[in-house]
Amino acid sequence: MKLYEKANTLSERVVKVDPQADERVPEGIYRRCPRCQTVFAAAQMDQYQTCPQCEYGFRLAAAARLAWLVDTAEPFDQDLQTKDPLAFPGYPTKVAQAQARTGLNDAVWTGQATIADTTFYLAIMDPTFIMGSLGTITGEKLTRLIERATAQRQPVVIYTASGGARMQEGIHSLMQMQKVAGALAQHHAAGLLSIVVLTDPTTGGVTASFAMEADLTLAEPRSLVGFAGRRVIEQTTHEQIAHDLQQAENVLRHGFIDQIVPRAEQRTVLVQLLKMGGRQDDANNDSC
Amino acid sequence: MTQTMTAAEVVKAARSDQKVTGPELINGLVTDFFELHGDRLGSDDPAIIGGIGRFHGQPLTVIATNRGATPEEKMATHFGCPSPGGYRKARRLMEQAAHFHRPVLCLVNTPGAYPGQTAEENGQGAAIAQNLLTLSQLPVPVLTVIFGEGGSGGALALAGGDEVWMLAHSTYSILSPEGFASILWKDSRKADQAAELMQLTPTALKQAGMIEGIIPEPRDHQKVIAAIDKVIAPRLQALQQLTVPALLAKRQQRYRKF
Ligand SMILES: [Zn+2]
């Protein structure tokens, strides 16, 4: 699994092609959509931070997503701290900076949430926390969330956003893939519903584990969803790959996504699926 | 011997052309091997060889990565990098093994899952992900031997079972040391330094509690096969003594502790 490489995203490539583009688009006043290249006034963007032209959802910190997604949210496991298993130079500082910036202890927010009186267990990965990479604590928080959901017979909703494995934790990061998968398998075996919402970007080890293991798989418009990094593919195959290869709409065409759901519709869709998608003998389906 | 090798030397030895191959291991460990092709979804990836055979007289399912011997085979197997169809073939054979109550032996030497346009379109991530789910609940013993490179999720998809053993000259890592150095330090020439840091050698992995143990690896392939046999025969027997709930609880615990 390759770490999601920043320089390979559509947005970064555009910036590379035209290094002055950012300067001509003053941050805070105008925004440029990395997908359709439309430049628009930042004030035109609604609370969902989506492109008014193509509905691409700009990358959101977990706190920003939580603000419009749910009505109530009670966080879990906010005190767990990574042990820096490889004693990787500079890593503790990098983690501390990400913690200060995001208010999270690691790359995922987890907790119990409600939308319009529907209760569920929720995880939101934060792409601004070391690229949303899958560290030991990221995996531990997800695992504990899913285990609690199984014990409480509750559905889980997971928003993915990740560059893949947390390189600084090496093999310990890889093991999180199987740890979270184990918890999801038990949740599934208990007859409980899981929903994943793929957001920009979902790649590498996260795509190769819990992003592709839920009962229902949704995605945000024009989000990047893939396994290998674009540059790795091009270097390996010596072929230029299609620009939309790893765009959610193309991944849906190949059969790996149930539906693309814009942010403005997600509250309604989640409530509908949480009520309708699981077993009808479970309490949540007719909670009011 | 291993104790005196640097991590970079272990990486080099793990990639050596002189290593025992997947087909050699199958033929050496298993009698009456009968290959089973295909994922039943439209493909048959030669980078994964699977089938049934007898191990000490008892039927078992064996799944091995294959890097190919000839240039044509190497191209067809992408130098031992499985495609989604390979992982789905493996999954089909695992489920079949569970249905007929026989243990599964996985033999792994892969740089990783193949990164290609077709592999992406066919759901490389999803194929690996589904194997992880299947492995966590498969009601028969699953034992893996890494005999060369254990490359990332592409290896984990065949190593998420009850026990993982490694040959002395093998590695298991999140990505190659070159890739690690290039991503974290923007300098792939620091690969040797990365190898030291990554805990990818059998010794470092055993110390970190990632694997059950290390199998000695003499130069002679027949001796390597004998060494593997000597280790896994009693382990498979021990795992088969467990009830299914005990087996699955133990397996869950193996990964839960990480
Ligand atoms: Zn747009």
C-alpha cells in the first residue's frame, strides 16, 4: 500500500502545472475547485463546502463535518495516545502539531451521534491529521467504536478520508487493517448494519480494509477513491492512466459503490438507511 | 547467521533469485497436489496458485504466491504481484476449505498487490478488504509462512489468520524500504536507513510480537522445505485441537492486541 501522495492528487497537479494559479486566486476570497477548475467567490460556498459547479466536496476536518452532519454528538476515547512504536525521528512532534490543529488525539473522531432522533455510532476520519493516515490509535478508536456498537446493538457509520497507512508506525499501521476488519466482521455477524461514506481522498490501506467492508457503501461526488497512488501506477505500468480512474463516479460504474450522495442530502439519506437498511427486529429501526 | 545481518542485507536476501519458489514449496510440502484455478468471477490470476493436497496424509488447502520462473511467467504474474482476481481466488479456496473442514496453508512472497489501471477498476482494495473479513471469521486453522517479501496489504490478505511464520531471509512491511524513504525523506537512496527503522526483519517482527516465529533457512531448498515442515506440522496439529469458537477467539485476540 502506498501512502497517498499529495503531489499526485488532481488538485496538486493543477497547482504544479500553473504555479501562479494560487496567487491569482487569493485564499479566503476566491476558491478554485480542484475537479472542474471553476473559480468562484468563497462566499458562494454553503456550509457543506461544496463546489457550486460540480458538487465536489472540499476536504473537511472532522469537526467541520460534524457541525452540519449530526444533531448531537458524544465523543469516545479522546485520551488515547500513540506510543511511537518505531521511535521515528520527529514523529511525536508531528502528532502534537496535528493534535493542536484538529483538536483530535488521532486521525479519526468517534462517538455516539443522533440525526433527528436516530441514534448510531459514528466515525469521521480527518484528512488534515497526518493525511488521515491509519495509525495505531486511529485503528484502536475505530475498533472500540465498532465493538461498542456490537455490544449495544447499534449501527455504525464510518466516514473515510485517508492517505492510507501511517508510514511512521510501519507494520503496526498494517495490523490496524486486520484489527478493524475483525471488529467489523463481528458487528456484521451480529446482524447489525454498517454504512461507509467514502470522502476525498480514500486510498491505500483504508480502501483495502474497512472502506470496502461495510454493508452499504456511499461516496461523496467526485471524491478520489483508490488503492494505489497514481504515480505508482504510472511508474509500474509505464502508461498514463485515465484522469477519472479513481474518481468515485468511475468506481461506482465498476460496481464498488452503492450510490453517490451529495453532502446536502446525507442527513436525510443516513436516517432513511439507518431505519430501513438493518434488521427490522432491532430497536433502532423504529426509534422515535 | 541472521543475527549478524543488517536489515538491508535481509531485504536483499529476501529478494534473491536463489530463493525457494512457491511451486517448489507446494510440491515439497504437499503430496497429491491438485491445482484449482479461477475466482469464478471471470479471471484466473497466475500470481496466486491454489489447490488441495495432503500434508502428512491429511487434506489441506494450500495457497501460494507465484513470481514465475520464465520471463513470460514473470510478466504474467507481474513479478508476483497479485491482481484482484488472485485475491478472490484465494478467498474462494479459503471458503471452500472451511466448508470441508480442512486447514489452510498460505505461502507468501510478494512485493505487494499489483498497482495497475485494470487492478484499480476491478477493485484491488475491495478484493483485499474482503479477504481480511473472511480471514477473521474463517472457522478452520489458517497458517501463513512468509518466505520472501511480505509486501503490505497484498501480503496481509494472505496473512490474517492464526499464525504467521517467517523464513530467516524474509521481510514483512508496510511498503518497500525504497518507497518508505522516498515518501518520508523524499530520497529513495536512504532505503538502507529506512530498512533499519521499519522493523521489517523476522527478528524485529518477532520482538514486536507480530509473528509467531522464525524458520531457519539453509541454502539447500530441500532443507528449507524440511525446516518449514518441522515447524508447521505440530502447529497445524495444535490449532486443529481447538474448538471453532476457541480458534476464532484466539485469532481475534491476535490482532486485537495491535
Ligand atoms: Zn467543481
